[in-house]
Amino acid sequence: MSIYLLQTINGIGIGMLYFLLAVGLSIVFGLLRFVNFAHGTFYLLGAYFCYQMTQWGMSFWLSLVVVPIVVGAIGWLTEKLVLRHVYAKAHEFHILVTVGFALVVQEVVILIWGPLGDSVAVPELLNGVVMWGSFVYPKYRLFVIGFTAVLAVVIWYVLEGTRLGSVVRAGSESTEMVSLLGMNVFGIFSLVFGLGVGLAALAGVLAAPIRGVSPFMGVEALGVAFVVVVVGGLGSFSGALVGGLLIGIVQSLMSTVWPEGASLMIYVAMAAVLLLRPNGLLGRAV
């Protein structure tokens, strides 16, 4: 099988993880106009909670269910107790609070688990590779692609086909209108924030067997999430999906052509998109 085809498939898998990481950030910005620089922290917590559960002898499958719920609840509480009180402040204050929160969590992770990274075992069911003619590919990476694709359909349905999705889309256009219709705006804000955080944690759980865990993985994830959101378009679900896939494929292919510049090229791709479409591929003017 061609190395470029293999890397393209790898890029799709990485891109779907980037989508999960970025979609919550994009939706929260679309609804709240709040830039959350602590978003990568919840990805970090997802990966480390998965690591800890496997260290305790629990199954990866249990962590796949439990960790996003637990981290989502942490995000929900954080929004209610801290972030809600800074929405009306200047954006500089948003950055100060969320970056400070991210640094505190990162230092707590280092105190508990140490400054060095560790690995997470692939679940036994998904060990090995799939062989189909000349096609040879790790089972776990195929699972990640399939699982995240199904999850993307579920998220799309929630946003497009449910009452909650209607309120979120209406709120992204006019928060005041939703409030005047008698909706509990702050309750919706908290729920959406918690869901976005839970998706970031889920991305961390899925990424842990691929790349392991490290106290600084949240910083890297935050940078990638912002690139994906900017490329796809702020506040756009479809944009997060397209942006995640584009960035994942570019990074994966460039790791074959120019390994040293693979990370750099995602920013080059972002700059190219912004030159052609300043609002992102599927974004709207904000």
C-alpha cells in the first residue's frame, strides 16, 4: 500500500480527534463569544483520567464512558462557579482567567503524576492490525475513525434535529432573543460548555493509547484546536469537521515529506485559508 495513502488514512484519524477537540471550542465561542484558553486542559484531564483508570486495573472501555462524563461535570462546575462571572468582562480578562486556570491544572497534574509522560495500552480487543490484500492498518486507529465518525453524526443530529440544538443555534445568532423567549440562558450556557468539555476529554481518552500522556499535551492540543476552529470557521460545526480533517491530513502527509516541518505546516495551511477566506472555510462574519 502506498505510504501516502497510509498517511492520508492516518490524517483522517488524527483529524477526527482534532474535530472532537475543536467542536466544543467552536460551539462555545459561537454561543457565548467567549474564547476558552483552558480548553486544552480538559483534553489533558481526559487523557490522564483514562491513564489512571487503566493503572487501577479498570478497562479502557469503562474510561471511554466515565471520563467524558466526569470531566464534563468538572467543566460544568467551572463554568457556573468561575467563568460565568467574567463573561461581561473584557476579552483580556477572559484570557487571564482561563490561562491561569490551565496553568494551575497543569501543575496539579505534574504534582500527582510527575513531569514525565507515560503510555496507555491499547485495549486487548483492538490489538494488532487489519489485513485486507495489501491494506495493513492498526485495528485501534480504524476504531477511532469509525467511532468518531458515528459520534460526528450524533453531534450533528443533536445540533440540527433537537430542541437543544435549535436553542444553541438561535443563541449563537442572538442571546437576547433566546432570553426573551423564556429560556434559561445561563443554564443552556453551562450545559453547552459541559458538553464541549466532555468532547475534549473524550478526544483525550481516544488519543491516550496513540500518543500516551504528558503534562504538556494540553498546550499542544489548545494550539491545534484554535487552528482547526479558525480554518473551519468560528461557531461552525461543519467547519470544525472540515478543518479537523484538513489539518490532520496536512500534518500527516507532511510528516512523510518533511518531518521537521509537519507541525509548522498546519499554521501555513491556516494562513493560506485565511488569505482566501478570512472567516474560515465555513464560517460567517462575527
